[in-house]
Amino acid sequence: LAKTTQPISMDSYEGQEVNITCSHNNIATNDYITWYQQFPSQGPRFIIQGYKTKVTNEVASLFIPADRKSSTLSLPRVSLSDTAVYYCLVGSPSGSARQLTFGSGTQLTVLP
Amino acid sequence: EPEVTQTPSHQVTQMGQEVILRCVPISNHLYFYWYRQILGQKVEFLVSFYNNEISEKSEIFDDQFSVERPDGSNFTLKIRSTKLEDSAMYFCASSENRDSYEQYFGPGTRLTVT
């Protein structure tokens, strides 16, 4: 799995758009980028996954530039309940290596 | 929406005792996982399970650990002789598709070893 770097923490205010960037300089051709969210004392929750350009679902958008060496998770109009740790994971799910390797993540705190 | 369930939510045990943590994965999922998270630390992979056998396991998953799918719905993690350092949240996860990192996690079992 490619090594990822993301900010340790971020603060935002309710109603704002939040962008969390993850750096993955050693991403391989077959690697996908996946983001998870974790609330305190709960299991991680899948948010979004992408390979290139832009992916959007009902929760977030994922922007991946052409060189794929970084990615940005965008959360529109955050609320207090979006306060959580956000993890960026990079790897190829094909083959035998399907376990998720979590880093330290980004602690997002949404303020009123 | 289907979800992964885990029991118990909290287990307290004495050092040296055996514990069994139970999970019911999402019914049409074929791939099952156990992870743990020591308080304040990262989520760590323990083991993955497919077709009634272990697919991969980490260095943490030593001879004290075992997994089993005793029937068509349950997936269990057994720790034979618990140690203080086994105290952690244990998460079960399942996925439908092998070629995806989209795994569904349960709420966890908090294991406290005294």
C-alpha cells in the first residue's frame, strides 16, 4: 500500500465546505484512493472511492488530479455531526491484499 | 439498510481467560475481517476470512487468536488466553466484493482485560 500523508487536524465552522487533502506520491498504477470516516467509539465508515478525476456521491466528492499523487476529499456544508476522524487509504484491492491499512487520519472538528 | 452487528458491546475479562467475540456480517457478503483499535491508536488489521478459511493475517494474529464461521450467519474471534495488552476495541467488517476497499464495519466490542 502506498504511504499517505494528511493533516493531523482541521477546524471548520458549520455550513462551510471542508477540503481534506491527502498526499500519496508513490501511488501505483493499479491503486485506488479510498476515504473512511470514524466517529469516537465507532467502527470506520466507507465514504468514497476513486481512481481518477472526480467522484461524487450523496456524502462527499473526491478530486484526483491527473498525476494522482494527491487527492482531496470535499465535504459540502459541514455540520457538527461531521466532526470525526477522516482516513485516506491508497492501494490496489485486487489480488490477495484486501486488508485496510489505516494511518492516523485527520481529526476534523466542526465548530458552531 | 443492512448492517454488521457485534456482541457483546463491552466485555470485561481477567487475564488468562478465553473470550469469544461475535459478529453477524451482512447476509450476502462473502469476505469477513477483524480489526482492533487500542485506545488512542490506529485501527489495525488482524485477519481476513473467505470461503471458510483465513485469507490473510497480520503479525498481531498469533496462536492465541482464532476465527470461525460456525454457521451461516456468525463470525467469531476467539482469544484463548487474554493479556492486558489485548484490551482494545475489536471491529468486525464484511464486504461483498473482493475487488473493493468498501468494507462495512460493525459497532465494535470493547474488550477490557484486568
